[in-house]
Amino acid sequence: MTEAIFQRDAYAAECEATVVAVDDGKVVLDRTVFYPAGGGQPGDRGELELDDGRRLAVADTAKGEGGAVLHLLAEGEAPPATGARVRARIDWARRHRLMRHHTCLHLLCAVVGAPVTGGRMAEDKAHLDFDIEMDKLVAEDIETRLNALVAADTPVVVGEIDDAALDANPGLVKTMSVQPPRGQGTVRTIEIPGVDLQPCGGTHLRRTGEIGQVRVAKIRSEGKRNKRVTVVLD
């Protein structure tokens, strides 16, 4: 199991680590700052720097078995040996933009206030799909309310809830298609006090003000129960 530094400190951009397994270009470390793709958030990119100065490009990060984090090396990179010491370093500019988008989607979830049927974020835009009537989604209204929540500069708090409490409060789970993992005893939560509280394993900002100006780029129908709201950061 890889120690997931990103879960307790989303601002950690690099760390020292040891290679514990290598398989077909997939490198597992004993600890990492690399976030593996999940929950609509892409996996991190970056590099692994070896003691001899070599730098191996990490093209993507994914979840492995038993809590392992898989660092997927770029094509042509020669993998390090098991037991090697490395410095794992993410592409911080890309990660920070994804953190801004992810935190913004929590605000969007609160502003629209409807069940979420899907979502995804990228470096240039992010979206959520809602089970709601199209005429209830007004871009100007959504944009105004989002930017007011950004300007409030509210703290973003990482917490946890036990499985029993989560089962007793099913309304905390906003996503219809994905359920948070149970069986560990507790589930990680993200709270923006007075705005939003829900289980989430992604990386987020410390305060909403760090998101910056938000613009609703598009609202369109993706099906009977999927009305997509796309936002961009200006």
C-alpha cells in the first residue's frame, strides 16, 4: 500500500520515496505525492528523479491493487530498479489548476442543488452533469453565485465520517453514479462550511478564493437525466 501524501497535503509537490515494485513501465513507490486518476480528476504527471541524476517522465498515475499507486512511465523510459531511492515530483502548475477546478465543482454542486449524474475535469475546463430540468439552469445566475462563493474566500476543510454515519445520512453523497468506498471504517470528506459537505478523495485548495474568476462556458443537454454545466477559469 502506497502512503498517499496527497490526501493529507494537496500542496506537497515532491517527496523522497523508495521503489517497491516495477511492472511493465508501472512504478510503485512506498509513498507519493502523485494523485491517481479517480472521481473525475485526472492522474498527476511529473517525474521521478534518481540518485544518479536521471529523470524519468511520469505520463499518468493510476490506482493499483491493495491501495498501491501506479506511476506510469512515458514510453521509452527505462524503469528504476526495485529498492532505488527517487524524488517524486509532480507537474505542480497542472495539479494546481486541477485543484482549482475540483474545488469549483464543489461550489457548482451547491449552487445547482440537484443530484449529480457525472462529472469530469481537465486543465482547461470542468463539468458536472445534473438530473434537473434544462430551464432551471441559467448561466448568468449560476456564474454570479459561483463567483460570490469564490469571493467569500471560505476555508476548505478535509475531514472524515464513519461508515455508519454516512449510511445514516445518504444525502451527503451527491453523485448518483459513484458511491464512496466503504469498509475502511471511515470515509474522507471535503467541507466548505455553510456551502457543501460530501465524501471526496480528490485534491482541493485551502480556500475558495484561490479558485479565481469563474465563467460558465456552456450548458447543454446530454440526455434526459444529464444536463451538463461546463465552467472555465478566467
